[in-house]
Amino acid sequence: MTKRRTNQMDDDDDILLPVDNIEPSAALNDALNASASTSSEPVTLRHQVLPAEEGQRLDALVARVESRYSRVRLRQMITAGDIQVDGRRRKPAYTVKAGEIISGALQAPARDVQLGEDIPLDIIYEDDDLVAINKQHGMVVHPAKGHWNGTLTAALTHRYAQLSQVGGATRPGIVHRLDRDTSGVIVIARNDAAHLHLARQFEQREVEKEYFAICRGKLDRDRDRIEQPIGPHPYQREKMAVRTEHPASRTASTFYEVQERFVGYAAVKVLPKTGRTHQIRVHLAHVGCPVCCDPLYAGQRQVSLGELRGGAPDETIVLDRLALHARRLQLCHPRDGRTLTFEAPIAAELNSFLETLRRERPRKLD
């Protein structure tokens, strides 16, 4: 999808406009699925397979597009012919090809409208077009199976009368996401024009993202760029993995710089160039230094004081959350083009863990 831009965005005529017969983008596919449903109306599914999605199983791809349904339920609908590819019934294991249209009229999920909840938010910046929030760890961004309450979108719906609807009824305002246990800066769109403009910036890698992480292990370089493709894990559906020759893998690039070293640990600044699912967690684990307290990629949920002291009998927990924080985000304002930089201070529990590492695991002279 190509779009037209003016230098100054003063009204709706100056939003980025789609042009026909151009390769579809992820933002356009989101827009195609944007029709909000009610509990009595079917959900309209329409998704054109992107080149990067070619080779994926039909049921796996649909599960990523329509996260409101379980994969089991979607597989049933595919088998029944409710979901088709180019108007033809396919099996759930069918391998999709770029350009194919996946479509269907799906039975409405049990809940399909985000209800507002009075949840406090740490607002970094807000205006009529966008909001920047310091998301707390443990908060799910949008509702999905098993997580319908206490979400960021529930808090946003309660606070703001208008949010973009490009992402659909259960994802009002959501342009990009952070993992549930990752804290830090996330940007929300308050109207559709702003959403499409911001989404294009993310797609074209014009947004500068900086993360802070505390890793377990020893990085052999002070700074490096990890260039490894990421795709679905071959055995565990909830995980991603470095997969060099898999058809569903996508290129991924992560730069890191060590800010402070400890015995067996490191505090690092991370600058992801791409935005793949679990990218930072997968890449750091790939080089032997997974993010602390990452149950998926480090096999660890918490760190005790006794562990830091080499097995001493002290079960005091010094960290029990993912040690990953979205520290800074820089982008252009969707209306006037101003460069905006949003920063979220490192979370208190991560700063506390750093102090414990400085005390218990000071770096030894080489």
C-alpha cells in the first residue's frame, strides 16, 4: 500500500491515503478487519496474505489475525468451511501463499466489545491525536482468550470518549503492543487518521525504540548487532525462535550495548530495528544471555537472594518480573510532523534489582 502525504496535516483530507493494486501492508490488513461487531452480528474476516506470511499454516495465521478466538475454535470453523481461502474450503494445515484472500463470516466471540474500567494510567503525553503511556508490567494490552479484564484498552475506553477503531472493537487505539510483563512506553492513537499514520511509521521502521534489559549470562562483546530471522517455535506454540530457513521466518535486527556488567549478569541498552514478536527476548537468549525472569526463554520466573549469593539458604525474592522495559520511543506527530520523544523511567523494581546486583555481584577485575 502506498500513500500520499502533505507536509502539514491540517484536516482529514491530508491523511495517508491507500492506493489500489499495490502490495498490501499489515496496516491495511488491520483496516480490512476493522468493522466492529456486536454480540448478535458475525465478525467479518478478510485478510490478504503478506509475502512474509507465505508458508504458514492456515489455522496458525488465522489465529494470529483473529486473537479473540482460540486456535481450536478457528480450526473448527476452517474445517466447516466458515473460513475460506480465495473462496475455497481448505484444511487447517493448508500452507498459505502470498496474495491469497482469507475470508469468512465468523460467529461473534463471547465478548467482542471492550468495556471500560476505572484503572489508573501513567500518562506521559496526550493530545487530540495520540497518547503516550508508561504501561505497568503485568498489564495485558488488549483482551484475548483468558484476559478480558484489567487490560490497557479497558482503562483507555474508560478515560477517552474517542479512540481509533482501525484495529477493531477489542483493540481501540492500539497501534503497537508490549508483552504483558514488559513495562514502559506505548503509544495509542485517538483517531483513525493518526492510527494509519503511526502504523506506517512503524512499518517503515521510522520509529526509534530503546529498551532497557537485565540479562543473565556473559555477553562477550560490549556492543553488537544481532541479525537473525525469527519464526514460530517448532514445538511450543506460545514461543518464537531463531529459524534461518523456515518459510514463516522474518528478518529481525537488534542492536545492544552493555551499560553495566556484574558477575553472571549485565544491564544492557537495546535498540530493535524491527518489531517481531518477542524479538528482544529471542535474540538475547540466542546469544546466551536471556532476559532475567523470562519463563519462556530463560526458564526462570524469579531470582532469590540466595541464588545471587551462590546457593546460600536465603529465599528472599529480589526480582519476580521480566527484566525488560521500553525506555524511550521517538516518532513524528501524525498531524504536524513534529518529532516527539517519550521516555519512561526505569521501573522501581528493576532499579532495586540493579542495586542488589551491585552489592551482591560486583564485577571482578579480569
